[in-house]
Amino acid sequence: MENKKEKRHQPPTVKDIAREAKVSTTTVSLALSNLKTSRVGDPTRKKILKIAERLNYKPNYIARSLVSKKTHSIGLVVTTLLNPFYAEIAQDIIDRATALGYSVSTCSARAGLHEERVCVEEFLNRGMDGLIVCSALRNDPLIYELADQGVPFVLAMRNVKQHPGNPPLDHVGVDNKRGAFMAVEHLIKMGHKRIALISGPNETSTGYDRQKGALAAFEVHGIVVDPHLVLIGDFFRLSGYRITRDLLQRRERPTAIFAANDHMAIGAIDALHEEALNVPEDMALIGFDDIEMAGIPGIDLTTVSQKKATMGRLAVDRLIANIKGESDYIVQRTILDPILVVRNSCGFRARGSVYEVSENKVAALAMG
């Protein structure tokens, strides 16, 4: 009896209804939101509504504003607009949404899970039709809650770890493992063996997958990784600077650095210039993201492009299809092919190679 009372203190969820009705959570969400679809027959709908009434199910703050009226507005959650990549993809998302008649509000969740939840609550209490979330961690309870409650949302750039029992999620991103593999393999083919990795946080899919891809390149080419050269940053410029400063104090320096994003790579350039070292003559360098700053004179950073404009467009299109009920409720996981954008920082140009390399040639280089 005590256990039952404890359970009653927790509000019933869509999962509870689905379990009792012996249907999927998606079916329950469709029935509760009165979305007409051939996937939910009238007997099943009535059964779900009867169970929901008996359990005293009440949609919480997340579902409340999303099932009744449309505001033609989208909430965008990013980690921080201080990172140029997020600012640039936010603009791509805004441009696409505006073209389709939707406004976009943006919120930064730099402080982590709590701030991400605050952003989501604020957006949904304001009646946003759906969300694009770029801030998710690999194990992110809020994302699982959104999925459980039938909220229209799309994960962009970052993804979450799939656990048994969790529904699949709409996601648009780049193949981070392959992109990091291409970057490190390029340095290896340039003759480097002692390559430092400035990885991102492993609790993010971007940090985790890029480190995995980079390490795979060493393994494929038979190079033993020095664990002291695998260092974890936080995707901010200052961490790239501090880690590079530490690398430069070592007796045996690396000859090249792969930074898991351009922001940290630019921090690495700051540290190298502070020591009067030149890129790529004294240290080869590759980043990841291809932010606008990467291509300006004086930076000229070789990097991996995430195709931000394509990612932003696909995320908006997918979300609006979900909002309008045009997606047939089939989950889509769109993984874009990365592109190695070869500039001067890796030394490729300095060795007499052609500066502009077509995507096909880059792909051939990465696979060859």
C-alpha cells in the first residue's frame, strides 16, 4: 500500500497510459492531442481517453500550450551565442523559419541542464509551437521528457544516447566521427605522428563522437596514441588557449593539433602566437565547424564543415512538418556528410598543393 501511495504522488505520464492501454506513447500523444490520423481508431482513442480520465492525467507545462493553438513561433535552445557556431546556425534557422512564416526566439543554456529546462519552460509557457534543441547532452532527462509528452521538437547538431525503452528522436546533424577521422587522417598524411587532440566534453555527443573518430584515425594508420596528448576542453576559446599553453611547456611537443571545434582552435592560435610560433610552420592545426572567422586572413584555418545552412534548413523543415502533422509521425535521423575545408593552417598549401580542393577530392583523400 505504501508503494502505491508513493506512486500516486507522481503525476501520471503518457507512458503510464500507454502501458495500461497496451499501445505506444506516440499513439497516446496523438489521441490526447486530438490529432486526427488513421493510426488511431475511435475505439483506441476512447480507451486512451477513458484511462487518462481515470488516472486523472493532466498535461503538464510542456504539453499544455502545444496541443491547442498555433502561434507560428519556434523556440531555439542553444548552449551559448558566445560560440560563433551557435550564432551562425541560429541565423540560418531564423532565415529559414522566417521564409516559412514562423518567428524564432532564442535562449542560451550555458549553465547546463537546469538552464536548459528554464529555457524550455519559458518557451512552452509562451505558447511556442515547437522547439529546436542544440544544447542536449548525451544523457539529457529533459529531452526524454519532451519525447514522452509528445512535444514537437527536433535535435540539431547534438544528439542524445538512445536507451532501451526510449522512443527514437528527430535529429539533424553531421557525421562527427567521420569528420574528426578525416581531420586527423589529413594530418597523418601530411607526415605528422605526434598529434595532440583537444576534445570537447564527453557528456556531449559532439565531444564524444569527435574524439572517437580522431582516435579511430590513429588506429587505422597504426599509430599508438600518447594518452598525455588527449586533452578535454569545453568548446570555448579560453580552454583551447590554456591547453595549448600546457602543450607548449612540455619537453616533447606535438607537431600538430586537432581541436574539436574552431573556437578552441582559435584559442590554440592565440597561445602559439604568444610564444612567437607560427602556424603551420611550427605547429599544424585543424579545427571543426567552419565558422565564418575560420576563413579570414590571419586565421586561414583548415577545418571540418558541418554544413550549418543545410542543417538549419532541414531542422526547421522537419519541425514545421511535425507541427502541422505532415510528417506521418515517422521519426527521421538525418546525418550530413562532413567536408574537409583545406586552408593554410595544416601546411597543405605550404607544401605546394592546390588551395581549393573539391568535395570529391577531399572525400577521396579521406578515404584513400
